[in-house]
Amino acid sequence: MASGDLHSLLVTTVVRVDPDQPDPRELAAAGAALREGRLVAFPTETVYGLGAHALSPEAVTAVFAAKARPMGNPLIVHVTDRAGAAEIAELTPLADRLIDRFWPGPLTLVLTAREPVPEATRGGLSTVAVRAPAHPVADALLTVAGVPVAAPSANASGRPSPTTAAHVLADLAGQVDVVVDGGPCRFGVESTVVDARGNVPSVLREGVVTREQLPDVAADGEAHRSPGSRFQHYAPRCEVVIAPAGDAPARAGQLARQGHAVGLIAPQPAPASVRTLATPQDAAALGAVLYDALREAETSGLDVVVVAAVAELGVGRAVMDRLRRAAAG
Ligand code: TXA
Ligand code: MG
């Protein structure tokens, strides 16, 4: 590393907390760090977030720098409840209904931003994305911090999202003040992002809350994608091959015979020459293990990972979206 970079490196502190009943006293320093404009990574029910004071342009700019994230890609602001959302966004009748039904939970609402939200948080748009996470640690941290917290996934831009504190440290050690370790994330797939300004929700990013669960979803087109979908995403440092479900083990075996170091993520066990990374039995289980398995593949030096496709129904839609992006990287 060039010596000129040294001043920008921090000592990252890791705070372990009980995932189900975190002690607010153990989160006091992390909450103060957020209030003071420093960066704190924390678990949510979807993936780990890289948090910063959402109303501080300096703090938010530091998030973009730590992740090397393009400035035009806006951040999701995390709040504890409807009142917290109403301080930063214009709530609509549709937003009220969705909040009643899905919060706290993995549904992000895009709404017209209110005055205090800085341009950097909005990525230059007139809207702001807001969600109340359903993770006891995220909720306790937001309560202790007492400020809205902008948090993208806590990976370096373009990498698989982090589902453990170890993943966060692999990408961002030295770039973040505190990592709150609350164990592995439950879903492993990000929140669903919907535009809730109109009368019906329009899906901007597929996620844990499915189209089937949402009321009267608007017909979707390429024009209505979140800005983030323009950028390369979720790519590990090895090749990802998507195979039809039943064919995945045979395809993995064939690649191994050609001399590749191959891993398999499929419901069935791998042939002898192939490393079994995970054996998820359905789309939700694949979502929960996918990012971790891709990171394990790269740390164990594999050059190809074969993943068995799942049906694009329910959460399978979001999982296949992430998988295709990982394969495109
Ligand atoms: O589950 C999640 O959503 C996680 C956890 C930490 O909450 N966060 C997350 O953030 O995935 P990020 O930054 O990795 O993805 C946010 C997505 C991006 O595609 C971004 O473009 C979109 O939400 N987004 C944010 N603000 C938006 C806005 N105002 N309008 C449209 N899309 C927006
Ligand atoms: Mg992300």
C-alpha cells in the first residue's frame, strides 16, 4: 500500500451482541459513532448494512467512498417505525397500507423526500428509499442512535452482499469504525424496493417480499428499475455457471474433468471430483446460503461454481435475479 493511503485507514472495532436480545448498553458506542457521523456495519434480517447518519452529507459521502460506490446510486434510509419515515418522506395512503402490512420487515418504500434528506443520500433524485428492518439488533441500534441511518449492503461495490460479520470485515476492515456482529442474516437476499408514490406499488428491485404478497402490483418494465440495477453486482472472483436444476451435478462433473476446480450449489450432492458448497432444497434456502457459498468458493480457490437454477416464483424471482448478476460478473 502507498504510504499516502495510511491516514484513511481506521482500526475497526467488532462488537458481538446477542442476535435476539441485544443489550442496548453494548450498542451505546456504536450508536454514538453513528450520531457523530462515523460508519457502523450492522446486521438486518436480509444482509448486513453499512450505516451512516442519513442526514449528514459528510457521513453519507464516507459510505460511498468506503464501498467505492457510484454516487448516483441512492441509499436506503433505515428507521424504526412510521413516525421515523414521516420525518424524511411524504407518506402516501399506499405507503401507510404497506407499512401496516409489512413493517418492520424487508420492504423498502420509495417516496418523495422531505427537506432534511441530503442530495448524497438520494443519489440526486427527488425521492428517498426508506425501510424499518425486522432484526432486533438493527432495531436496537437505530433506537440507541436516535437518527435515521442510511445503509447500503456492507460489501465493496460489485461484490456479493455480506450475510455475516466476517464477510463485512473481508471487504471493509479499516474502512468502517464499528462492525456489530449479530450472527448470520436470516434471509440472505435484500429487501424488495417498491415505488409507493402512486396508487399501486411498482417493484423497482425484486427481494424477500414477493410480488405474490404485494397488493395489485403495477406492470413492470425495464424503465422502472432501481438505479442500482444498472451497476455490476454480486460477483465473486470466480466464474458462476447457472445450470437447469437436474443437470447441475453432471455439468459440475464435466467441468471438473476438463481440469477446473469446481464447486456445486444444488439440492443434490456433488460428484467426487467436485466440492459441495451448499445443498439448499428450495429457493428460500438457496437465497439464505448463496452469498456465503460464493465467498467460500473464492476463498477456497475454486475457479467455477455451478448453481442449480430455481423456479422464478415467490422469492425465487429475487434469487434468480441475484444469481444472473453474479454469473454476468
Ligand atoms: O435489504 C436491504 O435492502 C439492504 C439492507 C442493509 O437494508 N440494503 C441494500 O442496500 O440492499 P443497497 O444500497 O445495496 O441497495 C439499495 C437499492 C439499490 O438498487 C438502489 O438503487 C435502490 O435500492 N434505491 C435506493 N434509493 C432509491 C430511490 N430513491 N429510488 C429508487 N431506487 C432506490
Ligand atoms: Mg447492495
